[in-house]
Amino acid sequence: MAVSPERRPTLAVVGATGSVGGVLLQILSQHADIWGEIRLVASARSAGRKLTVRGEETEVVALTESVFDGVDVAMFDVPDEVAAQWAPIAASKGAVVVDNSAAFRLDDDVPLVVPEVNPHAARVRPRGIVANPNCTTLSMIVAIGALHAEFGLRELVVSSYQAVSGAGRAGVETLRAQLSLVAGTELGTSPGDLRRAVGDATGPFPEPVALNVVPWAGSLREDGWSSEEMKVRDESRKILGLPELPVAVTCVRVPVVTTHSLTVHARFQSEVTVGRAREILATAPGVVLFDDPAAGEFPTPADVVGTDPTWVGRVRRSLDDPSGLELFVCGDNLRKGAALNTAQIAELIAAEFTA
Amino acid sequence: MAVSPERRPTLAVVGATGSVGGVLLQILSQHADIWGEIRLVASARSAGRKLTVRGEETEVVALTESVFDGVDVAMFDVPDEVAAQWAPIAASKGAVVVDNSAAFRLDDDVPLVVPEVNPHAARVRPRGIVANPNCTTLSMIVAIGALHAEFGLRELVVSSYQAVSGAGRAGVETLRAQLSLVAGTELGTSPGDLRRAVGDATGPFPEPVALNVVPWAGSLREDGWSSEEMKVRDESRKILGLPELPVAVTCVRVPVVTTHSLTVHARFQSEVTVGRAREILATAPGVVLFDDPAAGEFPTPADVVGTDPTWVGRVRRSLDDPSGLELFVCGDNLRKGAALNTAQIAELIAAEFTA
């Protein structure tokens, strides 16, 4: 996208010092011709730190009303309660806010946007806010959206294999510390041995995550559901424009640093063929089809981490349902799952400045 | 079960020196009053080794026809092709064979038995062979069978989180070696870094398994399915006596030493309530309901390893289907998933000797 220099919009990055903020700055540096001034904003505690963006050292400023003076677009990557308070302030000062928290995702007056799936939605934003989906939803939705456009989605059953960086820097530090503890030991072979060795050092997780899988992410909602599971269901429905879509989800944390994986059982309105599904996935923007088990090809987090697309493999037609497909999907939860989609939405809005 | 000393049947354990064999010997030692003589049998390479069972050192003998002389029950835990050759020989010599390979599981003349679910099936064995299911099927089927008995199962969608010991001792050694390699490093954060660090040391797995999840187990079957996925579908149908049951499965290996986990989306003939499902699971033999997310209670491999039951948590009714349940299930793949179920089947048969 070419933006004439005199029209380049001013960008604020709120939450520049976090995990996702770090990846955002990389992406902004790669897409260096989009923005005019870039202001880096964080909590008062982080103000004064210097971060590099587009090759220039830039001082982080504290979050106050005046940081939004003259800002055209503000990306927010902050906790829900901070976004709930500050996104409307930024919007009232004329900035279009692209928010990566859960605060506004289900607000009827806030579009929830994945540029490959529903870019049109970003143009209608009564509150001046556009929401970025949850990382788990984003790790699969580009591939699902492409299949939905062809076959018409009727049902989703999803299980996640979520990386620890979805819980922020503390998640990564916790896994690294636990790995150092278990390496070279026989831990993981008798009941409770890991729990005893790890003690209270479970970080943001309710159980040890090294040599373990933990069927919990987020907070407790009604009837035993986790907030993460509800997000995947509710956000998928909103993005796809299918408010009644049956979606069953179980979210599980695994000892992977970055890249969420999901198994997907998808049922469609019409009969599907693997051949046509593969054609769609092979040509869909933002999707890589990596699916040749005979040659050992299927996506894993180790291959996908650090890359932009949604990777899809293990494409099979359900054996007992001609309208069903089974998939295994991987997406980098810090890139497409957070920073990249935020940047893509912001670029859709930046394009309006030159339209 | 009390077996009078003079009627105690003679047992042969074929494959006594493997991972599962080791757990079998522990279980035989705990259930010490069932069997008369116990013969330990392995390949010629392992013959002469001494193993302890019921507190006594016992010499391992090489597999030959004569080892089955006078044997009442023979447990086999050997590769498929060894079982295919030797189980009929043992049966022809009068032993009832309990086989843990895949060689006979789908044979119409061989019952596939889970004592909590279909014990009656073990009595009809035209070939003198009873098959023990695959470890992944066994890690969930006791819980599913209990729910099926009440609600009538209509469909299963299953995703696995399979431990490396499902691939034998080599699987465990591979994960341990990779963990020592990655601990204290920043590996797992850039594309391909794990693959390069691990090199060819992927053991029985197609990709690095430390800090990764690998959507593959077993060998390639038609249309992109893995043998492990087909086993879960075909064996579940046979055990439950539902030959037409729709079953969708994706099998994924995770960096856990022992204990397979599965997410299960189950649809039933009639409406279900979580309350009644919990009552069934709380009272079903061989099942532990561990399900109080508010108190941080849900099963994980770290808690379940080394225990006998099938642990069930995260019990929720599907939000969009009153006849659906979501579950997270853990089972020790070496105990109930292999050795314990084999021992339980053998004990059903031993009971016939005193009937």
C-alpha cells in the first residue's frame, strides 16, 4: 500500500512494552512506509524506556489523555480494564482505536475484524473502536473463513493446544524455569511428582505445564466453561456472521513456547471433497496448506513459530459424514494471533486516509 | 477374587521385558493370589535376563512353542507381526491368549474387551484369543461406556494429547534427550530452530516433540488418516457394540512422558444433564470424576500418571446442543491403557477356572 508522505497517519501504540507490543514494533518496522509519527505508550512504570521501531530509538511515554492529541489510529494491547477505560478516551479525541483486549469484542457497536475474512466490517465503527479477536480464535479463523465461504459452515468442534506465551512473558518464564527443573530427571513418571517438584512455581497456570497438559485457560464462566472457550465460540460466530453457529470448544495449555495449534471438526451445509478443500486452502490469502503425511508434512509449532500465515494440515473428510472435514491448524499466537492482525486492521484504516 | 491354590492357573507373559511388560509385572505382583506359575517370555535376545515378579527373581525364557506347554493363559505384549505368528500357536496349545497388539482387534472371531464395559464378550472366543484395545481408546472408553449405558451414544469427536511412552521406551528416551537439549536455551521462538537443534534425533517421532506438538501417531492409512486415528474409531465402535457410530478423531503427540489425555465431544440419543452425567461418572467402576474448576480441580497427566482409573473433568453440556457433552479425560497409557486392562481380562478368564 502506498501512502503519500504528506497524508501518512499518526499512530499510537498503547502497551508497547509487552510481549505482543514487541512483535508489533517488529511488524511496524517491516511495514515502515504506512505511518507518519509513531508514539509508543505504556504504563507510567515503563515510561522513559527506549524501544527501537523503524530503526529509530523511541522513548516510551506514559498513558495520559494528551498522548492521543493528533493521533489518527491507536493500537491498544493492554489488560481488559485498561482498554475499557482508555479506548473510549482515545476515540473521543478522534483516534480510531484498534483494541486487542476482550473489553469490546462482543459489543454490537464494535466490529470484530479479521482482514482476510470480514474486512468490510472495519468500516462501520459507531464507537470509533475496532476489536481484534482472541489469539486462539485468530489461530484458526482465516482457514475456517475460507472454507465457510465455499461450503457454508454448519458446526465447529474445536480443541486447542495453546502455547504458554498466550499467558504473556510470565507464561514463557514459567515454562523455561520448569524445563530447567525437569531436564535430566525422571520426573513425570509417578503421581504428583511434578507437582511436588514444581511447588508453587506454577506462574500464571493452575498446574505444572512442563511435561504436562492443562485443560484450562482464562477464568471460570457459567456452567464450567472457561472464558477462553467462550471467546472462541462467541468471536467465531461474530467474525463469520453466523450468530447461531453451534461451536463446541475445549481449551488446553501445552508446553510449547509460541504458536497455538487446534484440531477442528467442521460440518458444512453441503457435501465437501478433500480435493476442493485443499484447492481453497492452497489459494486462500494468509493460509499455507502443508499437508502431505506420506512425506512427513504437517504443521507443528516448531515450524510455524515466527511466521505470519495460518498453517493447515491433516485435511481429511470425516469418515462418517460427507459434509464434515477434519483439520489440524497452527498459527503464531503473537503474530497473526495478536500483533499482525492488529497491524492489518490498522492498515485497513490507514488506507482510508488516502482513499 | 479368591482362587483355590490347587486351581491357580498357569500364566505366560510374552514380551515381559518391554515398557508395558514392566508395568504388567508390577500389577501381577500386586494381584499375587490369582496365578499359579508365572512364566516370563521374551525374544531370544532378552532370554536369560532376570526380572522380579511377586518378589521372586524369575529368569526370562526365549519364545518357543514349548513355553506354552501347560499354560492356561498367555498375555502377549509384542509387535503386531510377532503376535500374528505366535498367538495362534499358543492358542493351539490350549492357552487362552490375551493379546495387546493390533493383530486381532478387528477380527470378528476375536472379542475386544474392556472389563468395565463389555466383560461378557470375553467368554466367546472362537480362536482362543481375546484382544486388548489400543492405549488411546482405553484412555477414554470406560468413561464413555458408562455414559453410553445411560444416554445412548450417537456420535464422538475426539482429539488426543498422547504421551511419548505410547511409542515405547525409545519415545521416552527421545523426549528426555530433547529436554536436556532445550533446557536453558531460547529454543522454540524462531521458525525451524528446534528442528535444527534436534537434527536427526527425533527417535520414533517425525518431528521434535520437546516444546512441540506433533499431529501424527502410527502409520499412514487411506485418505490421510493415521493408523492410530482409525484404531480409536474402529475399536470404540466394536467395544461399544455400535458398528455404525460416527467417530471423528485427530491424534496428536505431546511432550508428556506417560498418560494420554483426550478431549471428547459426545452426542447422545437423548437430552443430557451435567448433573446426571456427573452422578454416572462419580459412581462408574474404574472412573474418577475430578471436576471442580472453581477449586482448580481437573485432571492432568501429572496427577494421573501411575494410577489405574480413567479420570474425567471439565464436564460441560454442549452450549448449542442439549444432547451433547464436552469432557476432558486422562488415563495412564501404560496402566489402564495397556498392562492393567490386559491383566483385568486375564483375571476374567482366570475366574472361569474356579467357576
